[in-house]
Amino acid sequence: MKIGIIADDLTGANATGVRLSKQGFRTASMVFGLIHPEGDYDVVSVDTDSRYATPVEARRRVTQTVHILRQGGTQVFCKRIDSTFRGNVGAELDALLDVLGEETTAVVVPSFPDSGRITVGGYLLVNGIPLQRTDVAKDPVAPITRSHIPTLLKEQSRLPVGFIEMETVLEGMPAIHRTLVKQIQKGNRIIVLDAVTEEQIEQIAKAMGRIQKPLVPADPGPLSVAYIKTHFQSRQKGTKVLVTVGSVTPTTGRQLEHFMKEWDCRPVYVAPEVLTIGSDRRNEAMERAIEEALERSRHSDVILVTTHHPEQGLLDLAALAKEQGTSEGSLAKSITDGLAGISRRIIERSRGEIGGCFASGGDVTASLFAATGTRGIELLEEIQPLIAYGRFIGGYLDGIPIVTKGGMAGDIRAIDASVRHLKIELIKRKQPMKEWEG
């Protein structure tokens, strides 16, 4: 899933991009005229430098940017707007929606509670002061003379504008969802919503996630981040399991042998020496492992990726470290980081088919945290001593189930039992996506 953020200035592009980066998304900020969306990024945040351009020029720049991003594979778009609503917001939304098609609707939430921006009754308040009473009213280039956002957008845009008031937002996600559907059915292409807390913005994002028509979040950042997380999680509905094993203990070897026999599973083997940071074959080996794992996933519900090979001896890290002029610790970490990087790419390229993870070895699990921006694991159940079932907290894999196991932990059935537990939980939680109610 590639994501494009259209911002009208560089600070805004960076501000939203870095919030997504903290969630585990690989993010790059680019400027108009120097856009390279084909890079290895999840998110491309583009500064069109159009805040103080004429409306005609702003539309042209947004139109060109969206076309370039779509050609580069971008599937989800967000519109970053200034937290004090400066710029050509209406004209830029028009351009974005024109390119994306008449089925697409923009959901505008001007609120940024952490920065003192909230919207009540359609009025944007900055630290409790109506927008038109703040310093932006004195902007020498484009002064703001109104505080009512729906009215401002009706003046700036040629598209129908709707509004969902605080009373509905306070009722929670189901009410927001129903009202959004009705607004879209009325033909409103831009819909403004009140919000005064981050929790309310998250409820709006979840309501958007239930709508099976294309939507564009337009906001100073919080809604876009919440929507992207919701959008990603809604795609992870598969029941396939990725098993990542970096432990090289004899205990793990016996567990793997039993697991592969029970599941008739052939491993994707990655030689540990090619994952060391000094190896000139590292990138090639990682890509080959990813492609092989994705091919296996077409025919199997369980995909095993490991550096453990029963016919290979232990890697002599001491000799290799001396040869490369580095430490054994650095080499060991580069191996687990490589294995974690492979795992992340397999999950994201599985198009939602992989719904859960198993990781053996504490170092591998820690590297997986770093590779995905995860903050932690919500622990839910003990499968066996030192084998825990839970869900990722935060990051790219937020909410995805995982089982972690120590390298020496568990009996011969430990990996088998862990994967069976994951499969049962994934099947229990699998529900069909709610259909559009139009």
C-alpha cells in the first residue's frame, strides 16, 4: 500500500510525514518538481509549495503531483491542510478530487487538539479563540476573515460541501459512519466534521474505514495518521501465518523439524552469513527470500523463514568479525535485522493475506520491533512457559497478532502449538468487510 500526502508547504509535508514515520511507515518528504515516488517508501509526502500561489496555479500543481504519484503506484491519498486553514484549501481539494474521480469524497477535520486547534459547530478555534480573531486574520498575503469552515470551503470550492456536527460525533463511530454515508448519498464531495479530542478523530477515522468508497482525509495531520492506520489494519484480514525463526539452538532445531513435518512446510532458508552488514550479497539475498516466501504463500497457509539449517554448522562470528574488522555483536544484530526486514516486507507485500506472526528468538523479535516501529506487545495469553500470545502495539503492524518464543523455550511441539493457536485466533476474528450501504 503506497500513500501520498499532498501538502502546500514543506513544514506541513514534514510534520505529517514524521508522524507516520513514528508509526513504522517508511516515509520520504519531496518537493514539487523533484518527485520520485518509485523509491522504496510507504509514504511520499509532497510539498506543492502552493499555499500563497494563485488558485489556478495551486490546482495545476496538485493535479500534476497526483498524476505523478498515481503513476508511481500510490493508492491512498491524504490532503495536509494548514492548522489555521491558510492557503488554497478549496481549490486544492477540487483538483485532488477531480483527478481521483467522482466516486471520491474528501473528509475535512481541521482539528489538531494537541496544538490547541479544535472545531465546534463548524467554527475553528485556536487556543479557544475564533480563527478570524487570531493573527492569521492579519496575514498580509491571504488574511482569514471567517472562522466557519463549511462556509470558507463553499467560498473556495465549486464542489458540494456537507457538515457533520458535534452532536453526531459525540455519539461515536456507528453514528458518524451512518451520517457520512448519508452525506455521500446526498452528493456532497467535501464533508467537514467537528472534533475536539484525538479520540474523536480516531472514531472518525474508524468510521471512514468502514466505507467502501474512496475517501481522502484532509486535515493538519491527526486524521490522516489515524485513517492510514485503520486502512492498513482493515486489509490485514488474512489467516496466513508468517513464522520467523532466527534462533540456532538445538531445541529450536527439534521444534522446527516437528513443525515442518506436521504442517508439510518447506522453509525459506537464508544463510546467516549473507545477512551480515558486510556482505555484498545482502540485498540480493533478502529480495530473493521475500520473493520465495510470497510464492510459497500462494499455496500454503504457513510461511516459514529461517536462518536455521540442520545441515549447516554454526556461523563462526568471531572469525568473521575479525575478517571484517567489526564486533561479533554488530554482526549478530545485522543478521537479525536482515531477518526482521525480510519479515516486514513479506507481510506488507502479502496484500493482507498474512494476518499473524510467530517469532523465535528474543533478538529477532526486538529487530522486528525496530523494523516496524512497534512500541510493544499487548500480552493476552501464555501458550507454554516463555511463549506468549499478544498483539503489536503501534507501528506498521499495530493490532496484528503475534506469538513470541525464547530460543530455548518450549517442548518439541512449541512452534506447532503456537502456530495452531494463531490460526484459531485469526479465524475467529476474520469477518467480512461491511458493504457500502448506498
